[in-house]
Amino acid sequence: LLGVCLPEPEIGEAAGARKNLLSGKPVVECTGQVNDSEKAEYAYDGDVATKWCDIGGAKPKYIVIDLQKDTEIKGWYVMHAGFEALDYIAEEYSLQVKADGDSEWKSVDTVYENTELETDRLLEQPVTARYVRLSLSKPDQSEGNVARVYEFMVY
């Protein structure tokens, strides 16, 4: 039996120094949650001991947050559940934005073939958006359908 020991989770220094534009903003849509202890709001609450977990049938999995006003976004950060099991790291996911409730979603950055516990990405060009969606098209490493996100940040 092979054992893997990973360090205790903590938000990286760079991510921790930035203000999460999602803080205090409402979730307006999500594909689901396991229970009230793993609801979508826990994906961006600043607490690495809580998470959003969705085991429902929808694919892709996603959460939508209303920034409540047009907001400039320069980058984004995601902490996956890799310290629970390496298979729980999302493999493919996107940051999507839209200007208002009637607009189409626009993918502004997509991560492919991810194996890292944390991803922190600057956008090529800042974007302005009212709504932000984290969309997980491959929510784990083994083509499963369970999303587990400990932290999601836009800055």
C-alpha cells in the first residue's frame, strides 16, 4: 500500500495577500451540494477547513457568484481537495464571466490536465464582470463526477 503525505493546507502567500472579490457576495446558482456543511458559499469563505462538495448528476459542476456591480478581475485562484486524496484534484475547469443576467457566459481562462493542489493564474488581460462562474468540466482525476473545492478566489 502506497501512502502519500501532503502538508497541511494553507492558502499560498500570494493568494493570502490579495483581497478575494467574492467575499461576502451571494451564490446565485450552483449545480448542487452534499449537505449544509459543504455548500457553495464555503468555496470562497477564506477558511481552508471548509469546502463546497457537489455529488449530483450535473456535468459540468459549477457555482455562480454575483459580484453585485461591475468589477475588474485580474486573476483567480483555486484550492482543490488533494490533501484528502490526490484523485480529488480537479483536472479541467474554467473561470467564466458575464456582464449581466441576460448575457452569455464567456470563458476567460481554462485549466487543462491539472494535477496541482492549488492553481493561481493571472489573466492575459483584466476583464470586467458582474457574475463569476467556476465551472468544473473534469472535477477529479479519474473521470468521476464529484466536485470538491476548498477555496475559490478572484482578484
